[in-house]
Amino acid sequence: MSKMKENFPFVAPLFLKVLAATLTLVLIGFAIALKVYGEITRVDIFGSLISAVVFSYMVHLWLMPSEED
């Protein structure tokens, strides 16, 4: 198990920056949705939070420095 953890690509400071930017965009999207539709359901909130974490991790992988650097 520790061998897998060593190979797991994750840079915490970068992920947190990307997550903060993503959650900011989610909040802006919620504000627009509230203005247009007048309400947001619990499903929208949970789905957005789960999607934000997955999206942030994918962007984090894209921005992560390569092993060759």
C-alpha cells in the first residue's frame, strides 16, 4: 500500500489553489442560477461540490510539474 501512495500524483498546495478557484467559479454559477431560476436545490449543491473536487484534481494533474523538470 505504501508503494502505491509514493506513486500517487498529488501536490497539495497546487490542488488547494485550483480548488479555491473552482469553488469561486461554482459560487458565481450559483449566483447566476439564483438570479435566473430563483432557487437552487440540495442536489445542485452536492453535485457541484463533488464535481468541483474531481475537476480540481484533473486540472491539478494538468498543471502539475512533470517528473522531467
